[in-house]
Amino acid sequence: MIETPTADDLAAIAAALGLSTTAKDWPELSRLTATMILGLHRRLDELEDPPLAIKYPRTAGWRPTAAENRFGGWCWRAEIKGAESGLLAGKSVAIKDNVGVAGLPMVNGSQILEGFIPDADATVVTRILDAGGTIAGKAVCENLCVSSGSHTSASGIARNPHDPARTPGGSSSGSAALVAAGDVDMAVGSDQAGSVRIPASWSGIYGLKPTYGLIPYTGACSQEMTLDHLGPMARSVGDIARLLEAIAGPDGLDPRQPADTMPDSYVAALESSPRGLRIGVVREGFGWTGLSEPDVDDAVREAASAFARLGCRVGEISIPWHRDGVVIWNAICLEGATAHLLDGNSVGSNWKGYYPAALAEAVARGRAARGGELPINVELIMLAGNYLRKKYNGRYYAKARNLSRKLSAAYDDALGAYDLLVMPTVATKAPPIPPPGVSDAEFLARAYDGVVNTSPFDVTGHPAMSVPCALSAGLPVGMMLVGVRGAEATIIRAAAAFEREIFAAPRPAGC
């Protein structure tokens, strides 16, 4: 219940906001503030907050044993059965642990949410169950989803089934490890900088970041509302298409979704010939100084050229703005994510849709109680983002958002000449997991590997999919296909033909 603010409460708030505190009658201001809010807010306390529906029964699940968690991908197990028939009948699905499943713990990879249990299913969870899928549990994700490695989660380290000494990638680390190992058929991940596509590339599976707004984000922990995407991960293009078709489309609760954001028939695209598609190999996606591994660049160029055998026209294109995409993304992420977490408790305000109030309260309490336990990569984002906001009053965030229109237009121009753009998903193969006691610099480097090619498309909202295209030194290499907004069916059409005729990703040894 709402309480009357004290004079000391208001004086502290005024000081924090930089308001004048001289000659103030704080007891009188306290009385006036109470008059302003108490009556109506007490009535608000009496009204019931409408929850999202929970359509399918479930138990509380269980903590996985070591034997059923070979690569550390699970943070919680469950078996929630959906409808008896449907597009996903017989399919098991892991849910990234930043997506709410009613009755199951959700920590978003972080100490600050320990003990939090959502009271509602995210829209994608309900849609998976409606389509006949079975929710098999919650997959480990990185701490507040801000690492492309797999070593920052409070739930433990996730390991790459191709080489357990290496990362499967992040932040959808557990989702990738579970799918690659064959422990589930498919998974839901989230992607704000590449967190679906990076682990898909390093783990040798398929991962699609859809067009911004295509999949409702309702019920998931938000990092930055202009960057948030949920996406499917699977071992085959067919399962990507099925999961996407099941979960895409407006839910009326997510302001990221324009009213006309309608899904396509993605399953129908699986058998369509790619003949005649124009494939543009993006020069700036290769040869990143100090980052690119030559075998990765060579493998992706060879894979791109193989589209000619499928009847496609393959050419090279230059998009100079691509090299600045990560610069623009970084500014948006630093200030936007910091504001969203610090001021908005991962929920924010000033948008229309479903507000997970219990999540906001849990984040605020947890940050106050256990913020000192956050890993260095999260701390530095919060420090740097807060510094930029306080020192420069949002100037760099605003400039980056304005420049994002130029970045988007550059890709749109290129996609006027080509149907799909191609580049490495990640410039490297999966790196080793840093050992305990590693320096802060090395910890940070492993937390932010891989985003240079992926992050620009979170800014612009273009759909992008990582497609396994080679093995080098026993490790997977991913090729990224990028299309115009709403062109997921075209990406699936090309990827399915490539999988069928050119390269079918092998399972890791022993899986």
C-alpha cells in the first residue's frame, strides 16, 4: 500500500534531482504531495492488476542434475505439455532464462533476480504451447544478457558441445549448447547485439534474428527497447521455419510491433527454389583488423560462391557504413540499456503494452541488495552509460539514434541491388572460456567478442540469420544472411537450399 512521503523523503529526492532546497517548508510540501497522490493511488491499490492468461498446467519443475546438464545449458528443468496437435507437436523447446514461464524461476543470468518466479507466460511461451510444443525448461543466459561469451552467468558456465573448453557463445549460451547437443529440438533466444546469431555460429546451429517487432517481446526481460528481439534457434532450417511461424505476429501488447507486422508462411518457403536470387557479399564484413580469422573469411566466401550452383547470382558489394554500425550500436546500448536498467528496472515507462510490474520490483530490490556482485562487464556498462548520460545529457545516444537512419538507408540501398547480403556471422571461431582468476581485460574481451557484424542489424531491424557453412579445425563457422525487413521467408528459402544441397551441419562428436 502507498505510504505518505516524509519531509526527509522529499528533501532527499530534491537533492538528487538538483532542485532548490533553500527556504523550503518540507512538512508543508510533504502534506501537499500526499494530497496529490494518496487518494487516487489508494484506489489504484484496490484495483486488480490484470495478469496474462496461463493456459497450460505445469509443476514447479526441478533443478537439473549434473548427469542431465552435460554442457551446463540448463538452469531449470520442466515438462510443460502444450496442445495435443499443431505445428510444433512432438518438439521440445528450451526457453532462454530472460523469458518468463509462469511458475518457473527466471534470473536472467543474474544474482539480482535470484528467487524471482514470474506469474505469467510470455506470449512466445503460450504460442509454443498452443502449437503443440513441449517446454523442456529454462536455458542459461549471460548476466543480464550483456555478454557474447558464456562465462558471466550466475547460473554457471555453459560449454560448447564441439569443444567443452570453448564457449558456445552468448548471451543465449544455454539455448545454443542445448540445441547443438541434441538435448532439445529448438530454443528461443534473444538478440540485442547478436545474442541469437553469435552462439548459433559458434555452436554450429541455425539462429534467426527476425525483423524488429515480428516476434512479440511481451513477458521477456528488456535490455533496450529499440534493440530487443526474440528469435528461434534450431539444428535445421525446417525447425527454424516451424518455430518462427508458431511465434510470429502481433499480440496487441508489445509496442515494438507495428499494427501491420504480419507473419508469412515460413514453412512453405522451405521447398522454394532460390534460383534467381541476387546474393551480395559485403566487403566490409570481412578482414576486420585484429579480429578476423582468415579461415573464417575464406570459408564464408566459399560458401557464398556456392549459391551460384543453386542458380543464384553472386556478386560483391561495398557498404562503408557497415564498419560504423558497431559504433552506432555501442552508443545506443551503453546509454539506452543503462537508463532502462537503472531508471526503468528492465521495464521502463512511456510505452503502451503489458507491464511486468513484479519483474520491475524484483530488479530494483535485487540491484539494491546484490548489485555489488555483478560481474565487471555489467558494472562497466552501467558506469560508462551513466557517465555519458550525466555528463553529456543524452547527446551521444541521440546522435547515434539519428545516425542509425543513415546506417539503415545504406543497407536498404544495398538490398535494392541484392535480395540477400552475406558476411561472416562472427569474424572468429569459438574462443576458449577464460579460466578462473583471469584479468579484467581478458574477462571483458571474452564478453564482447563477436558483435562487429551482428550488432548493426539490431539497430536497423533487418532480419539476419546465421547459417552453418563449414568446419575449420573442428569448430563451426557461421555465414550470416541479411534481408529486407519482412523478408524472413526469402532468408529461409536460401538457407534451406544451402542446407539441402551444399552443407548440412554435423552434430558434435558424442552428441
